[in-house]
Amino acid sequence: MKVLSILLITFIVAVAASKLISGDFNWTFSGRLAMCVMLCFTGIGHFVMLKGMMMMIPPFIPYKKELIWVTGILEIASGIALLFPACRYIAALVLTIFFIIIIPSNIYAAIKKVNIEKASFDGPGESYLWFRIPLQLFFIAWICYFAVYRN
């Protein structure tokens, strides 16, 4: 999955850069920066893949486009907020709640076989949930560790 790759590659590069620049590994900042970069990537995806993202939302929920825009902005803003000590805890709380709230839309999208990149119904289907749900939990754990526990 692309988002996990972005998170881990950014983390590794940031850890290596911190060692080269300061002579010490800065695991905590690297973890926050990696999540920030990943969230900026996924937030931008809300605007680039708007139609596919809208397909993830069940029909009974109104204002799909606006909801996708707001959540895209929320992801970007919260990701950036992780980098600032005054905002870090609130951003971590917002992101944890956000990652829990979007689980039903991931389940709906998997059942409907939504492919957000193509905006079609030929996605991987329900088997995708065996990866996606643990991934959401991993993201929550990452945020709690680097933004709350290591704060």
C-alpha cells in the first residue's frame, strides 16, 4: 500500500538525515514528520481522487463532496499540527478519532469493491479489509506513540 510505504520511507530518510545533521538519531521527530508527510499525501488525494473518495461514502450520507474536502483539509492540517508542540496532543486526538470514524467507510468501500484511484467498482473487495483495518490501528498506534507517549 502506497501510504504505508510513504510513512516508512519518510521515517527512514528522516532518521538517517537527523543522524547526519545532528550526530544523533531523532526518532520522535522522524515519526511525527513521517506521519505529517503521509497525511499531506492522503489529504491531497481527497482532492485529486475526489470521485473515487465520494464512492466510499454510503448513499444515505449527504454532502459527499464537501465531506471529502473537509476531511482532506483535516488530514493536512492535523498532519502539520503534529510538528508543533502546542498543537501536537490535540492533533493526535483528532487523528485518532478520525481514523476510527473512517473505518466504516473503508468497510463500505471494500464491500462495494471501490477503486478510489480509478473511481470504479473493480477494487480488491472485502479481502482488502484484512490489511486496511490493522493498518488503521497501526496508524493510531504510531500517532499515540510519537505524538503523545514520546511528547
